[in-house]
Amino acid sequence: MKYLSEYRDPEMVEAFLKEIHHITTRPWTLMEICGGQTHSLVKNGILNMLPANITMVHGPGCPVCVTSVSVIDEAIFLAEQPHVIFCSFGDMLRVPGSKKSLLECKASGADIRILYSPLEAVQLAKNNPDKQIVFFAVGFETTAPSNALSVVQAAKLELNNYSILASHVLVPPAMEAILSDTNNTINAFLAAGHVCTIMGMEEYEPVAEKYKCPIVITGFEPVDLLQGILMAVKQLEKGEHKVENQYTRYVQREGNRMAVDIINSVFAVNDRVWRGIGTIPNSGYEVNEQYKNYNARIKFNIDIEKAMENKDCISGDIMKGLKKPKQCPNFGAKCKPEHPLGAPMVSSEGACAAYYQYAGINHV
Amino acid sequence: MCLAIPGKIMSISAQLDETFRTGLVTFGGIQKEVNLCMVPEAQVGNYVLVHVGVAIGVVDEEEAMKVFSYLKEMGEVHELEATVS
Ligand code: SF4
């Protein structure tokens, strides 16, 4: 366990913890949505400092973890086309598809590049007119404006060798899918701070109201997380269910309107398959009709068989908050970061990898 | 990949139109060309929160410094090192 003095604001950490212990009278289950938050909670040993009757479960907020097997297969199909340079954020390369991962595909000769930004892929398209550049556009609402912007820029530059494989996911429909599950045990959510920097707070209000569930928009540092937990528990103890904002230094009620406008100009909302969870209606973005020439699915006429998910991986139950990583029979045995069976063991923001990496230190 | 990292705008490199406003941003020594179209109010010397090459918000200096050192300590800034090759 970390010592309190190692935190950015040790006194505040201690004060929030004291207050949480003081006000908690009943058992509550809270879910943090964002994988960055999961990582921070586990790595900083916060789970061990909370009162015993507060259970934190770890949500689906990691794009690496929720991108479906079929989409990975589509990515591999594209990467294996002649004259294609397939570009991706680094985290996606090790995610297992139905037969292999992008990393294995790269090892057998496909031109796959790891980029920091989709805008670099546009640059690559400009510099390589004889190649087709495809960017793997994954991510939550935070990443959508950047991916959309890459399409707008490519269109302005009149590039006909740039396209994206979009597999965007959206937070509010996922929350609803979790809350409406008959086995749901979650009493409150910590929503993801940076997602709300873009989208603002309003779209969470109908969810909080419909399911009588407090939602606190929260940052990812220990102090933020503890304050977010405190705000959520306060509401629960008082029987309230509001949308509150802990992350006021980055989140405004209306979000970043320019970013939202760019998203809406390029993407249309569609149904999306979440790995382990299944199809959630209206939970993703696909390239819209106007920009269809930049949609890699259309451009390359992708038509491959939808693969089944690996039945040995219980990631769906973990991301719905029904199970903890250690309850998976494969955890640490057949499934390790070096040989991931499922996606949450791949990314450091995946719950399984976080538990595996820090369990020895933090006894979670 | 989902993180946003704060950095300081060193110069505005290009302003072709509303989607092509870019600037050079430094993240504790690592410099990156960043798109600034979603933060029209940001000027040279300001700190911006950058996510995969695009600034999504403006932050004050003190906050930016604190967040950056926290991220560095957590080993979260390596993604800045992936570049076009
Ligand atoms: S430990 Fe591995 S197999 Fe089990 S849920 Fe996590 S990723 Fe899936």
C-alpha cells in the first residue's frame, strides 16, 4: 500500500477518507466508468482504504477492453490488404482477434504503424499518395473529436487515400445497459471526467433520474476519486440521485461545443457490439453518409464473418460490475498480460491487468 | 490512450482556417504539433489539455504543472513518444 504522504495532497486524501468513513452507514456499490480511474484506484491502493461496506466495481470505460473481436478481425483484414498502411494507437495491437492480434499480423509483414494522433495519419496519407492509409478510430467521446477532425482535414486536403475504421463507444448508453441488467447491484456511478470535458453534463441527467442513481463526474487522481466517492456516498445516504460535478476544473455544464459540433458533422450514432457485453443500442459512432468515402468499411467492402467471443473470458461480467477479476478462473493462470485471453488483461487500464500488476503490492 | 495531458503552447504554427489552427506544445520537454481548433481562446504561453494531438480545453499553469508531474510519476506520458515513421 502507498503511504499517504506520497499523494499530491496527502492532507486532502486523509480528510476525504475520514469523511467517507464517517458518513457511510450502509453497504453501497459504486462503479467507476473509466479505465484510467480503475488504474488509479488500484495502483494507488485506494480500494484498501475505503470502508468495508463500500464496494468499487470497475466499468467498461476502456476502449481496448470493449472493442469487439469482430472489429479486431476487420482491422486485421484491412492491415493485410496490399498497399495499406494501417495506423493505430499502440494499446490496440495486442488485443486478441478471433485468430490473431494486430501485433502478430505486423510480425508477419503487414505495414502497421503506431501513432499518437489520428492527425499524424492524415499527414502520412499526404506524404504517401501511392498508399492507402487507414486509421483505427477507437475510443470514447473524448477521442471522437480528434478522429472526426482527421476526416474533416483529409476531406479539405482532398485526400482520397485516407479512411478510418470507426469503433467508437459512448458512455451514457453503456450506463443504461448496466443499470437495466436484472442482476445489477450498482448504486452510483463515477462518470469519466475527460469524456464530460467534451460532452458536458446534461446527457447524464435522464439516466440519473430514470434509474434513481447518483452520477458524479470525477477526475482520475486519488484526491479526485476520493472526493467523487464522498459526493456519491453523501447522495446515497440522503436518498438523492443528482448529477454532480467533482471535476469542475475541466468540466463545464455544456462541455466543449466546438468539439461536439465536429463529432456531429462526421459521425452518426449507431448500435455497437461491446466485447463481453453484446450489442447496446445507439451506443457508438459510425462515419456518416456525407463522409462515407472516408469509411474504411465501405471503401474496402469489408464482408467477413462475425466471430464468436472467447467463452473462457468473463470480461462482460467484470465490466458490468457482477464479478471481480480474481473471480475469473483464468486470472493469473491461463490469462496473464504476456498471454492475454481477454482484452481487460491487455491494457493497463483494463481491470484484469490492473489487478494482476498491482495485486501483489496492494492486496486487492 | 484515454488520458489528456497538459502542455504549454510555445508558438502558433499555422492558422489556415477554423480546423487547421495548430501550435507547438511542449510537455515537459517533449514537443508536439497540436491542433488548437477546439480551443480558439488559447494563446502562446497558455496551457492546454491535449488528447491524441488535439487540445480539448485550457488549464491554468499551476494545475497543468501538478497534473503533468502526477502523470509522469504514474508512468503515463510514454504515449507522447509514438511518432510517425
Ligand atoms: S482474467 Fe483474462 S480471461 Fe479472465 S476476465 Fe480477465 S481478461 Fe478475461
